[in-house]
Amino acid sequence: MATTIASVHLLFLVIMTYGLPFHRVDCFEIEKVALLKLKRGLLDPSHRLSSWVGDDCCKWRGVVCSNRTGHVIKLNLRSLENDGVDGKFGGEISHSLLDLKYLNYLDLSMNNFKGIKIPKFIGSLERLRYLNLSAASFSDGIPPQLGNLSRLVYLDLKEYFDLNTYSDESSQNDLQWISGLYSLRHLNLEGANLSRASAYWLQAVSMLPSLSELHLSSCGLSFLPPSLPSSNLTSLSVLVLSDNGFNSTIPHWLFQLRNLVYLDLSFDKLGGSILDPFSNSTLEKLKMMGSLCKLKTLILSENNLNGEITELIDVLSGCNNSSLEHLNLGFNKLGGVLPNSIGNLYNLQSLLLWENSFVGSIPNSIGNLSNLKELYLSNNQMSGTFPETLGQLDELVAVDVSENSWEGVLTESHVSNLKNLKELVIFKFSLLPDQTLVINISSEWIPPFKLKYLSLRSCQVGPKFPAWLRNQNELNTLILRNTRISSTIPDWFWKLDLELDQLDLGYNQLSGRIPNSLKFSSESSVYLMWNHFSGSLPLWSSNVSKLYLGHNSFSGPIPWDIGERMPMLTELDLSYNFLTGTLPVSIGNLYGLLTLHVSNNYLSGEIPELWELWDGVPNLLVHVDLSNNNLSGELPSSVGSLMFILILELSNNHLSGELPSTLQNCTYLRTLDLGGNRFCGNIPGWIGQTMPSLWILRLRSNLFNGSIPPQLCSLSSLHILDLAQNNLSGSIPSCLGNLSAMASEIELFRYESELKVLTKGREDLYRNILYLVNSIDLSNNALSGGVPEGLTNLSLLGTLNLSVNHLTGKIPKKIGSLQRLETLDLSRNQLSGPIPAGMASLTFLNHLNLSHNNLSGRIPTGNQLQALDDPSIYRDNPTLCGHPITAKCPGDDETLNSLRGDDQDEDEDGAEFEMKRFYMSMATGFVVGFWGVCGTLVIKESWRHAYFRLVYDIKEWLLLVIQLNLARLQRKLHL
């Protein structure tokens, strides 16, 4: 009975306190009017507030009323992802919100208020406990009136600003206003400009006694205090300070926050040893206090931390029950070996140590991490074999151990229990044949996992295509590049019904035909280059955006409808095959195509008008390579529509005619290679005026005539000029000495395609270092006049070839200024006068040809010219004399005899002295050598026995070899 009475009393109290359940009066008129005024001020393009009609505002979308009082207590106008761009509110926020006097929850986040200021009156909503204005596109700073919200528990202003109206000065905030937020537990100011508060931010937040979560990433805080100003942050469990650029060491107080669960200091330019926060005494103290035992997430990635992590792991794993679940130390300068104690972090779910300098192997204790889901060790200096304990991690989802030096054999035992594995990455970018890691998985084994991402690169998987993939029907990405597979692709692979994002089987020796049955997802990539695939070109689904089929044995024509069947192509490489026929006109329909490589095939016919404007929009191609084919006809005028083209290579075809004037529309050109064709007419001067960024101009082996246009001298970025083997006449422009790129160092790598350059008397193909080649080749023309003195200003010039012309005059005296010159060919001209003595200072020179001229005088000697002693270098210069040719200079015989007479007596005395030194050295060497060996054998008995045992074994081995050879000889002679 007493129990029943007590229950009735309890029910009465609940009803009196919270009101009857499921019963509520309609909303108050003043609050309904306030909401309607708010609606009128908002822009609502998707009509999200269409439900705001009728008398009961408590039923309106986003409005929540108290069941007990009927007052509006919650207003949630947050834009959700499925609302789309048009679902974002804009406009003005009405002051009528102040009439919602019982409002304790306001969410206006994820909207687009297009740069209006955060209303100051929000600071007067004194009952607010929750305020979220994140990503709402406001402008200027945070109004300090928000500091009046003393009941506020949750404040989120993450990226509250509109980037288009967010100026540096008006957006700077201080933190003085937060001192009144006594009740605050969650504070997120991510992205807000707090540079004004950089000196005192920690002191400001320390005044909030209840604070448990603090997010201050990307706030422009440049100062990380070395000590904690007070102990008020004892409740802090989440601390995010990433991307502030503190440029300091890690302060010790961070690891003394005993309730800390989540710590993120990534992208903060932190330096020094990772153990700087821990002195020896601090380490022991932390172990005893268990200060880090509640820590679940530690992120210190993207910094400059160094040192070993052994002691840190010892502290983190020293708890009776370590809570650590996520450890991210990636992208630092950490080193040493991974300690065995890492296996004591039993709750660890993700271990990210990539992009460091760790050495050694993966410890066997890794098998203890039964909860581990992510293991990222890529881009370190680790080596050794994989432990079989790795196969015990049945929760493992992703493994990336690429760019290390693994060795040994990986078998199915290493992955036998990884039933949840979805991502496996083991690769090196190297294409060298010394692959030390062998993946030897039985063809009969059926994996327990279903991979989505598999990348095996520069390790041995072959020679056969891996049969264990036959049940991997969930693959999205398959990379087996440079894995020594030399078989055909089995039929079962084509029947897996895969829908791939990426297929990369490059740099193997795969052969056979490729069917059209594969399916690909949107914007997918196919890389099958450097194999032996044959047959006609495969055309897959229209989703493929990157198709690399070069360096194979595909034959037949390019499908005429490739532009319709694969309209999403952005990169197409069909080079180095056996393709025939003409270029399909449908390629012009690939409006998103950026690169087109079909070089080194057997294509013929004219280049069609592929590049017409599409509804007035210019073509997006940046690299076109049609070189080394049998294309003929004139260059189409539509080439001028390639307004963004950077590299145009049409060399070694049968193209003819004059260059179309529309080519000058290609103002961004870096490389123009038209060599090996039949282009004629004058070299247009507008090349030097409309292509200011040109790096390479190669017009060799054509039929150009006229003079070299002086406008080319304005190409300040040009570092390869090749006009050889044409019909050019006139003088060499003296202003070529103004090509400043040939006198300037290039510090950064840049891609310039590949090009054959005539250097050192032979034509070499340059790829990765093409940007370092500086060359001028004007040979095999009809140029006249002298060699311009200005060419000696090009201090980094590597090749200068002016041979087979009609040049006259003298070799410039300052030729020795070309300190990087490796090749100099001035042969077959009419140059006269002496060879400048400065030529002997060209220390890089290794190919020189001055033959067939009218040079005279003594050939200079010394330095590099001593090594260039081939007489053919100076052939057919009748009045040259001196070494290395046979013609002696006047007075050489008298000088030689005088030198011999003066030196004869010195030679006799010197010879006698040298003989004495020889005998003394021989005696010393004999004494040291004899007693160094024999003396040791006399003194040390064990060594003596070992020595004579070795002699005996050698004798026995020799006797055995002699006997075996005699026996073979007797059998051959039938003795």
C-alpha cells in the first residue's frame, strides 16, 4: 500500500513539473508573429518553410515547443546536405527573435547569409544554452555581445564566415568576450581569425571552469604557451589546436591534462624531439600518475618532430588498460625502430606512421593489436620481412606499407585471417629489376577477404597472373604494375563483373587480346602501357576518362567512333603501337580531352579539322603528340583553336606547306616541335612575338628559307633552338645572345615531354632531364657572316652547332666564357684566324669539331684540350700546327733539342736517385710482408694450424680437379 501511495505521489510530481505527456496548448500568438516576421526576412528558394502556416506554430518545421508551457524553446533552421544549394536560407535575420523569450536552442548553421554580420541582438537571448552559427556565410568579426549568454553550454562558430567578404582586418577577433560564458562546455571557433588573441588565448579559455571540448584549429594562433596559467582546464577532454603554425616544441602541460581523451596538434610546425615534453623524471611521473591513460586519440601529424618514439609508446602502453585507439604521427622526421611495446596498445584501432624515417622491421608484437583496423607505414626506411603475426589481425581493414625496402616472401599465411581486409598497398615507384619482395600465394588458396583496393607495384607477383584474385569480385582499384607477370590475363578475370575506378597493369610482359567486356565507374583510369598486348584497340564504357595503351602491339585503325563511344576521355595515349589508317574525325568531339598521344605508329593521311571551336568554346588540349607517323598535307588552320596548348609535337611526318597564321593564337606554347617534315616558306617572326613562354623551338629538317627572324631573340625562356637542316640564309642574329634562359639556373624540375637532341655528335632522346638541356643548332644551312660575339653571353649553353654553313671571320675570343659547353661544332665553314687560347678552359667540353675551315696558328694546349687529341678535330685547316696533328709549328725542332740538352744531366742524376729509392722500398716491403705473415704463424699456434690446414685443403682440391679432368679426357679419347 505504501508503495502504491509513493508511486502516485511521484507521478503527481512529474505531471506538475513537466506537464501531462502528449498534451500541449497551442503556441503563443506573440511567438507565432515573431516566427512569421523571421520567415518574411529570410530568402527561402526551396520553400523549406512552406509548413509555416496555420495557428499552431509548434507544428512548423524546425520549431519545437515545450510540452509543459507551450513556449517555443528550440529553433533548428540548419541546412542539411540533401537540401542542396537552393535549400540554404539567406536574407536577413529579424529582431523578432527577441520575442522568443524562452528560446534555449538556436541553429542557423550551413546556410548562406551572403556576408551579413552576425546579429548582435543574439547576445540578448539570455536563455540560450545551444547556439550554432557554423558555415552560415556571415561576415566580419564575432560580436562581443555573445559573451552575455551566461547560460550557454554549446557554442559552434566553426567557419561562420563568407570567404568572399571575409577581409583580414574586419575579421580579426579577440577572446575577451568569452569570460562571461561561465557554463560553456563546448567551444568551436575553427577557422575564426584569432590572431589578436594569440598572446593570451590559453589564459582566456582557462577562465571557463566547465569547458570539456575546445576546437581552435586554423585560428592564426602563433603562440603555444610553455606553461598552463591555471588549473581550470581539469575537465578538458577534447583539445584541437591543429593548423596554427605555432613553430615551437610540444609543451609538457599538454600531457598533464588527466581527463584528455582527444588531442590534435597536426599542421602546427612543431619541432624538436617528440620527447621534449617528457624529461626522465616526467616520464616516470606520467607512468605513475597514468595521465595519458584516458587518451583515445593522439594526432601529431604534419609537423617537424624528430627522435625515436620508444619511450612515448612505453608511456602510452604502460597503463593497466591503455585507452589509446588512434595514433597518428605521420609526416614528421621520426626515426628509430618500432618498439615491441607497441603491441601493448591493445585497444589501438589505427596506427599512422607514414612519411617518417623509421627503420627496421615490423615487430612481431603487432599481432597483439586485435582491434587494429588501419596500418599505414608507407614512405619510411623500413626493411626486412613481414611477420606472420600480421595475419592474426582479423579486424584489419587497410594496410599501406609502400615505399619501404621489404624483402623475403609474402605468402597466404601472412594474410590468412584478415577477413575484413579491404585495402592492401605494397609498392615502390622504382622500375628497377632488383625486386627483393616476392608475393608467392598459392593458386589454390581462396582469400577470406574481399578487397576493394589492391596496389602491388615493383614486387614480384608473376610470372603468372595471380590466381587468388579469382574471387575478388568487389575490387574497385587494381594495380599490378612492374610485377614481372609474363602470361596472358585469364578468362576468369574478365568474367568477374568488376566495375573499376582504376586498372593499372603497366610495365609487365602481359600478352594476348583485350576484350571490351570490362566495366568502369565514372572518371576511371586504365593504364596498360609497356606490355605486349595485341589485336585491335579495346573500347570500354563511356565512363573511362584516362586511357593509356601505349608501348604495346595493338594494330589496325583507331575506331572511327572513339569520340562517341568514350566521350569522357581527358587523357588518351596510343603511342608506340602498330596502328594504321587515319586520325578519326570523332576525336574532335572529345571536348574535355587534355592530352592526345598517338606518336610512333603508322598513321597516314591528312590531319582533319579536329579542333574547331565548339559553340565558341576553345579546345582544352594542352599536349598533342602526333610525331613519328606518316601524316601528310598541310597543318589545319583549326590548330589555332588550341588556345591552351602547351606542347605541340608533329615531328617526323610528311607535313608540308607554310605554317598557318592561326598558330599564333597558341600563346601559351612551351614546346613547338615540327622537325622532320616538309614545311616551307619563311620562319614566321610572330613566333617570337606571340609565344613568349616558349621553351623549345625545333624546326630542323624542313624546307624553310629566308633569314632567321630577329624576333626569336625575345624568347627569354627558350633553352633549345634547333633550326638545322633547312635552307636558311643571311647572318646569325647577334641578339641571340639575349636568350637569357641559357644563362640562368633552373632549380625546380619541370616536365617538357621527350625530345631527340643532337649532342656530342649523336642524337639522344631526353626525357626527365630535358629541362636541363641548353642547345643551339643552326647547322646544315646557308648562313653567312661571322659567329656573333653575343653567343658567349650564354654561360649555361651546353651545345653549339653551327657546322655546314658559310660562316667567315674568327672564332670569338670570349668562347672560353661558355663554361658549361659540352659540344662545339664549327666544322665545314670558312672560319679563319687562330683558335682562341680560352678554349682550353672549357672543362666540360667533350665533343669538338673545327675541321674544314681556314684556321691558322698553333693549336692551344692544356686542360680539356689535352684529352681531345683526335687529329680529325682539326682536319683540313692547312695552316694549323701543333699537337695533335702532325704539322709542326715554326721553331718546334730547336726548342725540343734545347730542352733535351738541358735536361740530360738532370735525368742521369735523377735516374740514379730513383734506383736507390726503388731498392730501399723493395727491401722494406719484403721485411714487412714476410714477418707480417710468417711472424704471426710462428708466434700464434692456432693460426699456424689453420694456415697449414688451408694449404692442405687447397692441395687436395687441386689434385681432385686434375684427376677429374684426366678422367674426362680419357673417356673422350676412348683410352
